[in-house]
Amino acid sequence: MLWPETTKRNKAGELAIGGVSVVELAEQFGTPLYIFDEVTLCNRARRAVASAMAGGPGSRAVFASKALELPVILSLLASEGLGIDVVSGGELFVALESGIDPHVITFHGNNKSRRELQEAIDAGIELIAVDNLYELDLLDALTRERREPVSVLLRVNPGIDVHTHEKIATGVLDSKFGFPLWNDDAATAVRRALEIPGIRVRGLHCHLGSQLFDVRAAELAVERVIAFAAEMRRLYGLDVQIVSPGGGMGIAYVDGMTEMDITEWMGATADALERACALARIPHPSLVFEPGRWIAGPAGVALYRVGSRRDIDGVRSYVSVDGGMADNIRPALYDAVYTAELANRTGGGERETVTIAGKYCESGDVLIRDIELPRLNPGDLLAVPAAGAYCIPMASNYNLALKPAVVLVAEGAAKLIRRRETYDDLLALDLLPAVN
Ligand SMILES: Cc1ncc(COP(=O)(O)O)c(C=O)c1O
């Protein structure tokens, strides 16, 4: 699925999402605008929640809020039964302010500060995924006076080479995340964790990377984690009740790509868990999946207004839009590919191959290279699908760009869920020099 489920062309030939024409949205809220389709978000959340049940009792899906940390959307996803995972004090704060029940929150990250850990403990969140011995030492100190132990997972690195961009692979040998399983580090972590009276090790976590399509990698991860769990049970009596294979399920960004079937991914992982537990003769833990991109990505569309154009004879034609790397850094950061459609009219007739450039002062600020589109004129609207994950959260104020507005559309109505920044917002943190 590339576009939100409700995407259509209306009689005027305009793209409409959630029953609202993008032309109206652009007029009312301006551009660049991020549009989220409520139906798509809810359906995908429901599908993830239902598919996670393949893991057996206690198994569930949590949304990786780093993919999209908007309060209204977090609350909507939680109401569909997803837990929420956070990776910073900021994400924890926003999740709690969004009304998320702390009992469904997991805290990840490879360098949690004392303060962040304290905040997580104070909030009474469900699980802290411990990444390293430094965090275990901090937790030891922070939990000394507690009566109730704090539940933790230990993040391990299963050393699996996944096929994705190197910047979004996390479970490979050369990674900053998790205790390696191929040497004594993970066993050392288990021994240390079991000595700490204020924590209870509930299970093991790993995450292989993002934008993955190879189910076998997830199966292999679970096999390795269970083999390790069995050894730790034998040596130290560790009782692994939860195994989290993380997120990473891939989505389609351009025509011709097929998204990962989440039901297949979760089902195959659950089967692998079952087989591995039977082989190792250990009790069957529950599975906690952490999809981020898969839930939010296809639900969001970025809408831009076309502006200037540069034709370089025999080389390339650049068409610039009013956003770019400040609202979507992914093409510049990961060579991510996107497609687009002319959104305010069908644009029959002449088509041409152009490169869609952003408006920021970097030659690398290119959103889409060499895409065939109807001839674009200044003022046209260009819609980019699959923009729902890792765009808004990575947006910056580079060139003092104003971060875009975000709307949620459903049943013919649009709700503003994040207003566009203003020039005043740009100075909100600064002290101005005294004027003589
Ligand atoms: C620990 C963890 N869980 C889940 C995710 C979500 O990944 P994705 O959005 O690819 O599903 C990430 C992403 O980096 C992660 O680090």
C-alpha cells in the first residue's frame, strides 16, 4: 500500500484523502502540509494488534513513537490497543502528556541518562530495555530504596546481517546497540542484572534494523535469543517471560514495491519462537513486536506547492517545491526514494522527467530524482505518499524553516493536530541582543 486507503480523485480531478480535497487542505492550512488518514492509521494499528496475538498469551504490539510522536496520533493508536515505545525523556513526556497509560510504555535507547531512568521509574512504565552495563549501574543506584522491583528487558545484539541501509541496521556485528550474543557480554549483563535487587529481568529484546523485508532474519534472531535464554536459564535460573524482536517491517515507498505483510512477519516469528522453545525445552515467553514505520508510514502524505524551475539543457530539469530536507531529511540521509503525484489536477497530456528539489541551501536537498510527471506549473500541488514515518520527527529548522502543520483527516473533515510554526517560534528560545 503506497497511498492512504481513502485516497481518491474527486470529480474535479483533485486528490482527496479522508474525503477531503488536498486543494482545500492547502488553502486552509498552507503548504508544506502533512496529511494523516485516520482510517489507515486505525486499520493498520488493528492489524498489528491482531497479528501480534500469534505469539500466544501476553503477546502484543507497541508503536515505536520515534516514527511519529504526535499526541493525537499516539492517543488514537493506543486506543486501538497498541502500547507505545519511547527512546528519550522527551518521548516519554509526550507519551504521558498524550494520556498514554504508563503500563503500556517501554523505554529504549543506548545511553539513557540518570534523569531519564528516574523519570521512567517515577512514571511507573511497564518496561525499561537496558542496553549496557552503565545503565544497569544507574538502575542499581536508582532502585536501592524501592520496595517494588522495576521490570527490565536486556537488549541483546544477535549479530544478524540485514539488508537495509547501513544507517538503519542495528542488529549487525558493528552496532552501538545491545549486548553482543557472540561473546560473553550478554551473559555478563545477565549475571550483573540478576544481582541488582531493585530490578526484575522480564526478558530479552533485540531489534535488527528498519525497512526490512526478510522474515528469515527475524526468525533467526528469535532462534538465537531463545538459545541464549535457555543457556541463561540453565546457568543462572533466568526466567525469560518476554521476547521482543523489535520492529523493522518494511513498507512501499514507490510503485512496484510491496510492503512487508505484518501478519506473515509476526506469524513466522511466533512459529520460530515456538520451535526454538520446544527445541530448547524452555517455557514459551510472550512476544512484543514494535512496528513504527509500518503503522505510520503509509498513513501520511506530504503536500507541497510547486515553485521555481531550472532546466539545464541535456542534463536535468529541477522543479522546486516549498519544503524539502527540513521536513523530510530521509532522501539526503539515507538515499531514501519517494514518488509523487500532481494533486490539484489530473494533468493529462504532456509528461516529462524532472527532479523534485527542496528549497533549502544544500545541493543535496533533492526529494525525488528523475520522476515522470505531467508538466508542472508554479502553484501546482505535489503529493508525496508514504511520508507518515520518520519525516515529522526528524524535521528541523534548517535555514530557519518553519516546521509544517499536520492534519488528521476522516469522513470529509480535517482536524489540525499540529499548527505550523511561526516566525515567533523561531525566536522562542533565544535572548535578543539589547538594542541601544
Ligand atoms: C528498539 C526499536 N524498536 C522499534 C523500532 C521501530 O522500527 P520501525 O519503524 O522500522 O518498525 C526501532 C527503530 O529504530 C527501534 O530502535
